[in-house]
Amino acid sequence: MMVMKKKSPRWFADDDIYSVRSLVWMRAPSLCIGLILGFALSFVTSRFEQVLAKNISVAYFIPFIVYMADAVGTQTQAIYTRDLSNGGARFSTYLFKESALGVLMGIFFGCVSFLIVSVWFNSMILATAVGLATFCAIATAPVVAIIVTELLQLDHQDPAIGAGPIATVIQDTVSIVVYGAIASAIIL
């Protein structure tokens, strides 16, 4: 009679390259940087209290703008990191192409968000703030993702581990600053 050995979950397997402990030590530094920058992001957001108090609807679109920029940046970073590991990535080429892609995606999603917000809230002012901020946040996302990934690569750090948390919180901060500044200029 053959006895089947029960398989443990993949992250507990004995033949893994890294132990859970080593994974914690590899990932903790970039997450600690993210923690610090995350508190800085909270501080930046609080600086726009006046525009939020004047029009609470501005707050409704913070998650949307931040998410859209993060999604574009994450795609860029994943593709660039993959191609770096394969030896097929050239920084200047990626920076140019991904910047152009960010601008095009920013125009498209900025226009779509402008239309939706203008119909939903019947407010051209709010729609303009959201549309412009969406454009700017998405347009900058690939640049942030490429530069953070490249800097980690040049520092001989694994960009697959560190770039995500660092680029995300930087892009979140950029998105909030851009949206807050645009909303303040247009609404106040």
C-alpha cells in the first residue's frame, strides 16, 4: 500500500529558496519606508482641509485618482522589472515609451472622468478638477515607476521587492498633491 505524503502549502515548503524569516528581512525595509512616506501622505492630505471643507465632493474622488495612477504605475513597473530580469530593458527607451503611454492614458481617463463627474454632480468645476487631476496623476505614474525601479536596480537592490511599496507611496503623494492643488486653484 502506497502512502501519500501530505503536501504543505507552497510558502512553507522545505525546498523554497527563501525562508519566511529571510522574506521578512528582504521586504521590511521598503515597507518601513512606505510606512514613513504613508504618514507623510496623510500630512499632505490634511493640508487640503480648506478645499475639502468647502466642497466635500472633492474627497469622493481621492481613491479613484490615486487608484488609477497606481494601476498605471504598477503595470509599468511590472513590465519594466520583468524585462530588467531578462536583460531586455533599456532605461531611456522605457522612460520615453512609458511616459508617452502615461500621457495618452491620462488624456483618455481624464476625459472620461470629466464626463462622468459632470453628469453625476452637474458641476463643471468639480469635473474639471477631477479630470485634470486624473490626467496629471496618470501621466506621471509611469515616470515614477520607472525611476524608482531603475534607482533600486542601480543600487543593486531587487526592484521586484522594493520598487512596489516605494513607487506606490510616492505616486500616491504625487496624486494627492496634484489633485489638492488643482482642486484648491479651481474650487477655492
